[in-house]
Amino acid sequence: MVYDNIVLIGFMGSGKTAVGITLSKKLFKDFVDVDAVIEAEQGCSIAEIFERDGEAYFRTLEQKCINELTSKKGQVIATGGGVPIHSTISDKSLIVYIDADFDVIVDRLSARERAKRPLFDDEERARALYDARIDTYKELATFSVDANQVIPTFIHMIVDYILDKRVL
Ligand code: S3P
């Protein structure tokens, strides 16, 4: 199997963007972040899109964005936590699940990072969302990495796995 792109999935705050930046440098690939692309195209923040247009509209933007990005090749793509749940991801993607426990995520997220994420307003609802989503993340993943430690301790596991595969 030859993959077009590496797509990082996982719950909000699991570290997809930080992992993606490091991974793209190590693999000499371009890095793109679905949330950042949507914010640039819409000219406002994700929180403002939720507030102004609602979650359902945001989900249509995500599907459009992931379709456009995966029509190209050779990128590391960080997705928002809802992408694997609400969108279809090209089957030519090597999907890496950044698997962090909910309590680890809560410890990692600063108040500022939380405020950017409307679905993290209420911690108990966020935990229920996490519980409802993890099976889908695991099922979709080509490879899962235990992300409960700091990035430098597990990034080499992702790199080793990917270097064994063919990614254009
Ligand atoms: C969401 C995750 C967020 C962002 C939006 C919705 C979700 O991205 O796309 O707030 O449904 O899990 P991160 O996973 O980067 O926090």
C-alpha cells in the first residue's frame, strides 16, 4: 500500500498539532492543520464559527477541507478531534491515532487552550464525548501511539513505523 498523506487523529488537546510539526520536519513533509486552514479561509476562530454558524456548519467546512487537503500528497495533516467522527477521510491516508488518556489531556490543556475549544466548555461533557469517540479513533487508525508521555518520548515510535511504509 502506498499512502498519499499521514493524517493525525485524536481527541482535542492530545497533541496532534505539536506532533505533526515535529513529524513533518523529521520526514521532510509539509505540515497542515485542518483547524488552521479553516480559520484562515473563514477569517475567524473556530470558537467564532461555532458561535456564529453552529457546529453542523463547522462540520461541513471540515469535510470540505479534509477532501481538499487529501487530494494532494506528501503532507502531515493534523485534524480536529471531530474529523474522524463527522467526516470521511481518504482511504489513501496513513492514519495515526495520538492516544492520550482523558485525564492526561485535562492536565495538559491550559485555560487559554480550553477556551479555544467550544466542546471543552464543560469537562464532564467533554469526558462523555471522549468515551463515545475512542472506539472510532482506534478502528480508523492504521497505527496508534501511546501519547501519555511528552512528545520526545514517543515521536520516534511514529517515525520508525512510518519509515517502514511508503508515503508519497
Ligand atoms: C473539535 C476539536 C477541535 C476543533 C473544534 C471541534 C472536536 O480541534 O476542531 O473545536 O469536535 O473534537 P482540536 O482537536 O485540535 O482541539
